[in-house]
Amino acid sequence: MEIFTKYLLVFIFGGALCLPAQLLICKTRLTPARILTAYVVSGVFLGAVGLYEPLVKLFHSGARVPLTGFGAALAAGVKEAVDEQGLLGAFTGGVTAMSAGLTAALMLSLLCAVLCRSKRIE
């Protein structure tokens, strides 16, 4: 029963993040790119002030996987790099912290592009 509760919490939190985004897409003239950017920036802010880590401890992947989790991970990487390297870490920390995930996304995108043909929608 404990594993079911964990999955339920992950699902509820992920859905709670998706609902406002979908409402913004449907009810406003905001583009999806602007909404996604707002989610990343909110994750950076929540991560920088230390409010996102408690969410990750409670909701696990439901908080880590969405774009807010990406933003929080960027903030954590920058904070760690600034502590180690000073001002230079502000420019390198986010990229260093997210390099494995970004590389995986790029490589899988390339693989999909090579293996699959897109079709023109008319």
C-alpha cells in the first residue's frame, strides 16, 4: 500500500502542475513557450530560496521531472558552483548540473530524427 501512496502523490503533484498550464493555454493568449519558460523560472526561484527541495522529498519524481524541477536543478547547480568557483560558477553551474540530462535529450532526439521520418501536415 505504501508504494501505491507514493505513486498517487507523484501523479497528483504532476497533475497539479499541468492543470494551471493547460488552463493558461486554453484561456489566455499566452504561447506554450512562454508558459514553459514561466515554469522553469518559477522552479529556479523556488529552488534558489529553498522551497523546492521539500517538495521533491514529498512528491519525488512528480516534482523532479516537470520543468519546475529542471529549473530547481539549475538553481542548485549554480548555487553549488558559485560556492566552489565564485562568480564564474554563476555562468557554468547550471550547464554543468544539467549536462547529463541535456545530452541524453539531444542524443535521443537525434536518434528519433534518424530513425523516423516526419510527414508534412496539410
